[in-house]
Amino acid sequence: MKITNHDLFLSITPDKHFLEAKDTIYFDGVCDFVELHLGNRCTIHKAYTKSGEVPFEAVHTHKFTTVYRFQPNHDSLTIEYEGLFDRFKGYGVCAIHKHCVELSGFGFFFPTIEKNSQLERFTYSLEVALPNSWRVVAPDDRDIQNIPEDERRFHFQNHKIEDILVCASPDYKRHHRKSLTMILPKLDPSVAKGMLKDFENSVDLCTETFGKLRSGMTTTGIVSPRGEGSQEWGYERGHLWVIGDLFLQYACANDWRFGGLKKSLALHETIHSWIGIGVKMPIYLAEAITQYCEVVLTQKIYQEAGLDRRYFAWYEERLLEKIKEKDFAPASLDVTDDHYAFWYLKGSLAFYDLEKRVGRKRLLLAFNDLYQNHHGTFLDESDVRTALEKSLDLPLKRFFDHWMHTPGYKPLH
Ligand SMILES: [Zn+2]
């Protein structure tokens, strides 16, 4: 069972941090029952189809979402719920502030069948009721420039899910450069310039490394407000990437260094336009390859002697520290688990290990092949393995079993 479309109406009351939603979900067939994930801060009041009310029950509660089971016996289902926003929790991002509304946290607004709401693919029509003084803009709204501002909010019909970012802000400005768009809050001009330059460098470097980005992928970045205590620093949805303003603040205060190491703010999420979104694959693998590429491309940008080695040494140290406490194989973890050390740190160290066997240049060329031959498709782990084996002319079953399906940390090379 798949969701094909949502008709979602949201009414938002910013001062009360409250939203009301009415969502009609269309499926690709008639179903006797369906299980949907919905953010834990939402409460469902009612579920119905054209033939009347539909019984539902909560069957499981995860860290961020609850799974509800419905019996629609119909190819569509409408649910009405209310929820709280303006707090940031985990990967289900939702920030609604006085000057910016960001509804990219589908986990909270779109009930999904996939546990990882980022993997859900459906079209939607979205209507948002906001206070009158608020303006709604899309990440790339050049196509609606001619529409009067107060009507723009109704022009978000049937976009692909990756498009969605609604942001209301008189303060935010779009900066265009080549095919890039950046949406930035009011920043010191030198900071804004630095962000744009960083983004441009990242896109140029990724193009050079993985090949030209295919059409249908626009490149948009936004600096977004985050609530207190936010953990996640950014994410990517194919058409745009987001980083939190707190990370930018931290970066500016520390000469763009994290753990003492120079870091691009745009690079990781930009790489995902090629790896993970450009070529879709299981998320642990997408993060492993992306994090590895982030380090080696960071080295190319800043060209500080030994920067890459220091990054991997730092990752190793943190991974070993984590393993003392708990130890998992990357592939065994879910997006709702505590996965950072295993997907990002161990994952990137896996490809650093492979680099020692085949060389950096060949490994990056293999990722270029991967994008060129498979962009726009989903590869499971064995497909990724087959593709890399072909490019590298090397059997990799042992490599994947060892790094992705076995706990512990033991480089092969
Ligand atoms: Zn990532």
C-alpha cells in the first residue's frame, strides 16, 4: 500500500503554538486497513471516508511518532488532528517562529506509511491558513514572482514532496547565483557572502566529483531558525537543504571550525543532492558515503595539511568512545535509533578503509559512476555493492558484511 497524494489543510495559530490539520490521504488502491506514522505531538480527533467514520487505534509509539491503525476499506481517508509546534525534536523538523514558518517536518504534518518520513514519495496539495501579516514563500519561487504576494500561499498545488518548504518571512531574502538559491535571514553582509561562497564551492566541487547534477534537482539552501537545544544541524530533501541558524552562529564564532577542524556548512547536504537523493539508497549507506566524501572534499576546499587525516582520527576516537557504551552494526539501526556514531562516523571510516585499498581517486570515480549510471533510481545495498564492484574491479561482499552488518571497529587495511 502506498500513499499517492495528500490534500492537507493546516490552520496555524503561531502565538499559541497550535495547529489544526485536515488531511485527506489517497492510496494506490482500496485497503482494509492501513498503519500510519504521525508525530507524537499530534492528536487525532476523527477519521472518516465518504462512507462514514472509520475506527482507529494507536498500535505502537516510537520516539517521535505514533503508529495508528485505521480501517478505511476505501482508497482514501480523511483524518483531522491538532498538534503543537515550535519545538524542535529530532529528525522531524518543524520550526515555526514569528518570522519564519518551515513545514518540512513531514513526520509531524503528513501521516506517513514509511517509518522514515523522508523516504515517503507522494504529491500533495497544501493550503496553509496563517495570520494575515505573514507572507508565504517557497524555496524557489521565481515561478510565482508575478503573483501578488498575498495570493502566493495558494500556489503550492501538487508539488512533489521534495519541494515543500514554506517559509513566511519579510526578513528572509533569496540570493540567486548561477542555478543556486540561498534563503537567508538578515545576516552580516560578510557572513551572507561567506555562506553563498561556501555553497557555490560545494556545488562546483560536487559537480567536478560526481558529474553534472541532473535536471529536476534544483539546488536551494536555507538557514533556518531552530529551537533551543536543537541537536540536528541540517538535512537535505533533494531540492533544498537546511542548516540551523545555531550552527551558523557557532561556526561564525569559531572561524568555521568544529572540534578545531575547518568545516564547510553547505558541503554535506550538497553532496546528498548526488548521493542519497540523486541516487537513492538505504540511509545508513547514503550517510556513510556522504560523510566520507564530505571529509575528502573538505580537504580539497581548504587544503590544510592533514585535515582529512585529523577528521578521520577524530571520528575514530569518538566512535571508539561510543562503542564502549553500546555497539551496533550500521545496517541494524533505524532512523529513530541513536545512529549517529554508527552511520556517520563508522560509515565514513568504512570508506576511508576502502580508500586505503583502492586509492582516493578511484573511489571518487566509482561514486561518479554510481551517480552517472543510477541517478533517479533506488539501489539497495547489494545493488550499490555490485555497482562499486564493477567500477573498482574488486569483490566487496566481505567489505559490506564487515562494515555494515557487524558491530565493532576493525579496519581491514
Ligand atoms: Zn547526511
